[in-house]
Amino acid sequence: MNRRSAYRRLIAGLSVLFLFAGCAWIPSGGQRAEFADAPGITQKLSEARDGELLGVRNSWPQESWWRQFGSSELNHLMDMALKDNPGLKVAAARLREAEGFARVEGARLLPFLDAEAEVATARFSEYSFNVALRGAHTVSALINPLSLRYEFDFWGKNRAALEAALGEAAAEDAEQAEVRLQLTAAIARCYFRGVALRQQLDLADDMVELRRNLLQLAETRYELGLDSADPVKQAESELEATGKRRAITRDYLDLQRNLLARLIGRGPDATQHLFNRSVTLPEKIPLPTKLPLELLAHRPDLAAALHRAEAAAQRIKVARASFYPTVDLTAFVGLNALRMTKGASSLANILFSGNSFAYGVAPGLRLPIFEGGRLRGQLSVQRAEYDEAVELYNKTLLQAVQEVADSLSSWRDTRAIVEAHNRLLASQREALDLAQERLRSGLDDRRTMLARRHSVLDQEFTLKTLETDQLVAMTDLIEALGGGYANGLDDTRLRPISD
């Protein structure tokens, strides 16, 4: 008993010595990167609220935010894109891959159980260490219905690996939402431009017809000797310029149709009959009461960056735990028998007898002492990856706040420009009414009225571009606010790791 006690004390002492020796080899990590505070955006929010441009509520744009524009064509395009777009399918495949990897890492926390059965024949060497079996031919069989392998996670390495894998899966989920948001925003912008171009093409047709009428009047006056040839040449030049404008508009319209087809993952024929429906401009969209803190919960790119930083922090824990001892346990229970070849017929009988019962239990401890700097290099790599992930989050946060500020400014400016242009257009229409009245009174000829009519059409043509700019600015703002994405994160998770 004294000898056994001495052995136990010796083993315990060596284990403690190895443990502290392993800890002493862990290099210091120095100062880790820290999450930056969100830049201020109070003034921009105040300007938006004072101008009553946005509805200030604690809600966000709905997930299907494009439906508020009231276009069945746009809704149908979004449905097709979200169903068949290759980019979304790639993102979904990456998410499934990350989820599968998380299941693999989670399995390390559980015992591995398996069963095995084996039948083998062998011949021993004439010079075998086992004198009794020299030159013998044997046949053996084993059946182990239960074999166990389990690693004790004393230092949290396997748990940290699982948390890192779950963080990567959450980041891929946010990346998929980001791809979806970018796709739907791009489709909306392209569709709005296409609708405006289709309306501008109708206006260009009217302007071409009007220029033809002016050319005919100039030719008539020239034939009657009332004017020189100069007005005819001027009218021909203006007709050609208007025709060129119509051709350019038609070309841009075709480009938008082809771009939409590419965005939704279809061939060009799928979008050749679009832009026949109107688009309604919503008067207000929801704006949160506190920005940019809410951006963390509603911007998928910010959520992805945060999840990746958290996963990198967990991988540091995995690298640190690799310096500590690994303690595991293997065990088996089964039947085991061996016979000479001449008695092989009785192998089955003895295999299932009570005397063939066998078991084994093998606890193990392994401590890394010298591995050529591999563990220290891995820890250094993981620390650098964490710093990179945190700084990437800080960069993404700064970009997100800037995009919101830019979108708010653009929304205000485009709205003001549209309102000013509507006033200009109203003035042009009043001038056209006066010209028509003077034509009916015989005070002016038809050329003045047609010129006024052309000015109105020209301003209406410009207005369509400005209205599109306003719709695009609203889409940019919705995208900057996250487009209805929500993940439940908050700024309390932004804490540097202790190292």
C-alpha cells in the first residue's frame, strides 16, 4: 500500500509540474484591438425630423419593403429574383456549409461510441518473440459492441471551437441577408430608372412629333415667301437633336431591361415587356429614434462583422487551450478469441463463451512540451485575426453611419429639387395656357404655342429623372437602415477580450 501511495503522489506531482510548465510557455498577447464607439449622427437626424421627411418611430422598414411602392411589376421581379438568383443560392450554400461545420465542432463535446467486428488469419514468424507461437497459423475474431472515446474539455477548448463555428454560421447568415438586401436594392433602383425612361420615351415621341409640326410650319412659310430658309434649317436641326434624344432614351431603356434580367437570373426576353406600371412614392418611411446604435441590429454587414470578431475571440481561446494537457478516456467491452488454424471450427463456440469476455479502460494525458513554436505561432495568428476582425467591424460601422448620413442628405436634397422643379413646370404650363389663349385670340401664331408646348414637354422629361433620383435616394436610405433585417444584437456585446 505504501508503494502504491508513493506512485500516486509521484504521478500527481508530475501532472501539476507539467501543467504549470505548459502555462509558462504561453506568450503574452499585448494590447488587443477594441471596438470603436459609433460616430455621431444627431444633426442629420434632427434635420430629417425638422423637415418632416421621415416618420420617426421605433419600427423599421418591413422585410418586403419594396411593396410600399405599389408596383405589381416590381413585386413580381423581386419574387423571381429571390427564388432563382445564383448569388443568393451561393450564399445559402455557404450558410449550410458553416452550419455543418458547427455540427462537426459540437460533436467534440460528446463521447464517440462505435462498434466493431473483425476476423483475421495470421502466421507468426519462426523467429517470433512468442516462442510458443513460432511458425503457427492462427485465426482470431473479436466483437466489440461498445467502444468509447471521450476527451475531457477541462480548459474549454472544444466549447470555444463550437462557439467559433456558431459565430461563423451566424456571420454567414448575416452575409446571406446582406446579399439579399443588395440584390433587392439594386433591382429597385434599376426598375425605377426603367419606369422613368419608359415615360421619358413617350415624352420624346411627343417632342419629335412636335418638332415635325414646327418643321412643316417653317417649310410652309418658306414656300409662301414669308420667311427665309434659315428657320427651316433650324427646325431640321432641332428635329434631328430631338430624334437623337429619343434614340438615346430607347437605348438606355434597353440597357435597364437587360440589367434587370441579369439581376433576377433570367434571360433578356424575361424583361422586354416591363415598365408599364406606375410607381407610388411613399410619403414617409420609419426612422428609429436612436441612431446609430440600432444599426448593429439592423445592418446585416455590421452583424456579420461582429459575429466574425466574436468567432475570432473564441479561436484565441482554442489556441490558448492547446498549451494545456489533453485528458481523454478510451474504453471497450466485447468478446475476443484466438485459435490455431487447425481448431478454427471451434472458434465460434469459444468466441461466444463467457471466458471470451474482454474489456479495457485507458485514461490518457498528453502535454505539449516542445513543438518547434507551432502552438505559439498559432496563438499569434489567432490574435492577429481577432485584431483584424475588430478593425474591420470598426471600418464597417464608420461606413454604415456615413451611408445613413449621405442617404438622409440625398433624400432631403432630391425632395427639395423635385419640389422646385414642379414649381418651374407649373410656371411653364401657365405660359403654355397663355400662348394657347393668344392663339385663339389671333394675337400669336401657332409657332409660339408649339414652342411653349415643347418647353413643357422638356421640363416634364427632366422631372422624370429628378423623380427617379428621389426614388433611388429613398432606396439608398432603406438599404442604409438595413432594409427590414433584424437579429437582436445590441452594443452591450462590444467588449474587447481579455488576453
